[in-house]
Amino acid sequence: MITKITCRLGRCVSTVACRTTQVRRFLHGAYFRIQPSVQEALMEGRPVVALESTIITHGMAYPQNLSMAREVEKIVTTNGAVPATIGILRGQIHVGLTDEELQFLASSKNVVKVSRRDLPYVLSQGLSGGTTVSGTMIAAHKAGICVFVTGGIGGVHRGGENTLDVSADLTELGRTPVAVVSAGVKSILDIGRTLEYLETQGVCVAAFGESREFPAFFSRQSGFKAPYHVQDEEEAAKLIASAMGLGLSSGVLIAVPCPQERAASGQVIEEAIQQALGEARSKGITGKELTPFMLQKINELTNGKSLDSNLALIKNNARVGSCIAVALSKLQKATRKGNLPRQEDTTPPQPVVIGGINVDFIAKAQNPVILGGGQTNAGRVRRTFGGVGRNLADCLSRLGLTPLFLSAVGKDEHSESILHYCQHMVSQFKEKLCRAPLICIDGNVPLSTIQYVCQLAREHQLAVCYEPTDENKASKPFLSDSWKALTYISPNLQELRAINRTLGNPLPAELPSRLEDVIQTAMALARPLLAHLCCVVVTLGAHGVLLCGKSLGGSISLRPAAHEQPAAASLCATHYPAIHISREEIVNVSGAGDSFLAGLLAGMLAKHDTDTCVRMGLLAASLSLRSYEPISPAISAATVSWQQVQGKTWPEAKVWKMD
């Protein structure tokens, strides 16, 4: 499952909605991991609630912290949302934790308290930690989670006008568009100055319930009024939806009072706070160590009453926050449904492409001989846009299809240029992944996403094409049984060898160069894969392509249904020579293979016969070889079509039996 920018080919733009229809590059790979259940919920537009982990690592003692975390997640689930506890394990941000991971954080002694400033160091050093409100907001926003539940946020510390001790939670609320549901501000802080600071940061603050009284964490009253109040979860959802709709970069704070029956006496708490503050000063405790010390000391001074209130308010916040997330999800779905044109109900499903998008810089010297010794060499630098997934989606778009493109994009000058260049790829999200007639994924996609797509394909009988990308990435689906749910793969010979190596199959001592030997080697390597795959398309560069699969009626079938009827077919391989292009005509080889695959798939989706599909692919590849862009702008439904195929003389395709 993908957390992604959504591009519908015709143009390419990131969606603003807080769902997985927005992706950012950090959501998978070195720094991020999203639990599959959370990914699936985001992808389907179901409500998800983010939960912090500092309360687990620094707020309570083991094992009470673990039981609390489990109970809060259960409350979220009971109220119709999916919990996503966020924490850092061994240098990777986890959005959603398994029970084993919860136990690890709850029982570990030397974990770090991680706010915005700490993230780069903690990740670079491979450390583990609990995320604060600030750290959790960052991860939640990047994952596309709109609602985050915590106990209480940080704020301006008492005496902060002198010490400048202001929690990063406040500035995060001013620059990260996530709705935070909390019991107001921790009562150990200067609540008045905190509210003033939130106003300066442009944060919309609303009390939840019948009163505008701003809660003080353990107590229902702080003596301060919230700027606004919402009476129930529906009003809160409308408030959050309005903030999101405006595209504000700031968050929303929903302040929920502690349940009446579990709230602590304001006077008792204040006396404990003053005593704890005095002890903290005498011990020189400051900074991020101050809040955990204060909470622990206040719990001792109130004989556990503050902890009882703490537990009660956290559970209550989880219930309220979940209900708000559910209401927001319903509101968003109703809004999307109301905005869709009526005829969309009858629009046929479109293919989905999931993969990488790159900015490539190509430098070419003017003279054939490069001068050494530090001399300047005149030449030309050209910027192009590539990535296997982007290339496939681009080419399919130019061939008249409107695929949904799911990828990852950063926020820098190059991302802006990508979005501008891909304007011919944009339209609205119309069909769900499970309705797609074809899903294409490339080797740039994280392993967890590939496994999810394969699981979805198995459950919904979806056709999935895998483009291995390169020799090092080719084997990702083959590290488990996920690959058996694939329908097509399109490796070159090196990638096909890598796949077989991963599966433990026999390998040739070396890869041949003579065409006849290349074909025999490719057939031998493709043969074991056809027990589960419909077709293996081996790209052979200047030699063309070798199509391996089940032959029905004299040609290899590209229809998955034929794969399900092995008794009616025999295994064959068909070699299609490439269109001859002189060396002088070739200006770019980076997108030829992707163009070929897109042309073949476009023909297949148009229900053309196999020979026509392959030759449409060869036509597209020949155009891209002559273009400075990876995907030739000359590719269109007119230049790559069955009519063009019929009007051209083709070298004879040769067939071999593989049985």
C-alpha cells in the first residue's frame, strides 16, 4: 500500500486531502515504515488516529505504560478508527506499531525523547525513541494522518518569559496541518502564555463540549477561555475539514476536558506543582527532562491521584479523537462523492502505475576527447524526467489511457519542475486500486508495498505487471511467495538471472552474447517462473524481446484467464526482433524499455492480439530511442496503434517450444 502523491495520467499533481492519495518520498525506505493495517486504512480512506509514544517511553513506568498503550489502541479500534502509534525503532520512524514493538519501547531503558530537533540525529545514529507531540505530528502529517490524540501538549514553561523555555509542540502546531486532540495544556505550564503563543502561531484552538473553559490537563478548569468551542465530534470534524480545505499550514488544537468523575482538584494539583517546581529548580532540572520529572513528582505528591486523572483523560481523548476521525472521514467521503460528476459511475476503471519518478541530468561533451589537467570542456547539460513508474505512466497517457500514477515526491525545486513537466498527467482520483484492470509496479517500490499489492491481487484477482528496474532491485517480490500473485514481469537477462538466483534455481555460468544462446538461456530462466506467472517478457536490447508464456491458438496469450487453464495450452517462447535504428539516430536509451512495455500493455488493454501488442511496444521504443526525453513526445495514440502496426512490414517472429 502506498502513501503517495496521486497522479492521474493526463497530468501530475499532489493531492491536498489527508489520505494516502498524497505521498511523500520519506514514507518508505531508509527512514519510514508504515504498518500494513495503517497503509490499507489510509488507502481506502478509512479513519486513522495517530498516537504518540513519549508517554510510553517517558511518561509512565513499565508495565503500566504497556497496558495503557494497548488499552488506548483498543479504544481507538472500538470507536471505529485504526490506531497508528508512532515511534522510532533502530533509526526508523514506525507509523503503527506491532505489539512486540510496543513492548520494546515500553520496556527499553535508554530510549530517546524525540522532537523535531532530535529526528536527524536519532535516525542517523540508528537509535530508538518515543516521539513527542512535535515528532508525532511530523510523522502523522507525512503519512497523511489528519487526527492525532495525545494526553496534553507542551507549552510555555512557568517563568518562560525569562528562560525562553517554550515547547516545540507549539511551533509545530503553527507549521504542521494536523488536528491534535488533547486535554489542553499540561497544568505544570503557564497556560495563559501558552494560549497567547498559540494565537501568535496562528493555531485554531477550540474547547470540546458545552463550555469554552480551556482544560488544564488534570483539571477541567484552568481559569482561561479557549478562543472557540465545538460541541461534538461533528462540529470538530467540520472545523478540521475547513482548516484542511483552506490549505493552511497550521494545525488545530481540540481541547477535551478530563472526565468529571476522574478530574483532580485544581488546588491540590497547584500545590503539588509549586512543590515540584521548587525541587526541580534546586536540582537544576531543565529542558526536556523537566516535564517527565514534574509529572512523576506530582504523582508522588498527590498519592497517585494525578496518575489516575492522567490515565482517564488519555482514554477519554482516545475515544473523542476516534469519534472525530470517524466523523471527518464521513465528511470527506460525502464531500468527494458530492464533487464527482454523475457520469463517473459509468467510467471504466483505469490502470494504476506505482513506481519511481526521477530528475536526470545528462552531460555531453562537445568534443569526443575529454581534456584533462583541470581544463574546461565545452558541452551541454540537459535535464530530463525519468523513473520507471513515471515513464510507464507517461507513455500510457500519451497512448490515450489515463492511468492513476502513485509515486513519491519531495518538496524542492526539482519536485516543482516535475509537477510542471507532468501537467499532461493530471486528473481526479476516480477508481480504487482494487478495480483497476491492471496494476504496474516497479522495483523502486518498497518491499512492504509490493507485498501489499500482491496480497490485494490475490484477494481480488487483479492483473499485476512488475518491471524489475535493475539487477539489484529485481528480486524484491521474490523474497517471499508474493511473486506468485504477479501476472507479468518484464526483466532483461541480467534481472532474470538475479530473480532465479533469489529463488535458488540453477544459473548459467555466464550470460551469453550470441542471439541463439541468449534465447536459450532466457527460456531456461523463464521456465520455472511460468508455473505461476502468465507471461515473462524478456527485453533483449538491440535483439528485441522474447515473450515466454502459454500458447493458445498459435500465439502466446496475454490474458490471465489462459494462465488458469494449463491443460489447454503449451509453454512457448516467441522472439520479436527490434525495429532497426542506426547508431547515429539513437540519442537516448533510458526510456526505450519502459516505452516498449507501455506500448505492449496499451495494446493488451485495448484487447488487441499478442503480435499487435508487442509490435505497438516496439514502435513506442523506437520513437523513444530517437528522443532526448526518456519517453518521446512523439508517442501518441496515432503514432503507436494497431493501424500503424498493420501498415508496416515486420521481420518474422520465431517460436520455440518450452515444454
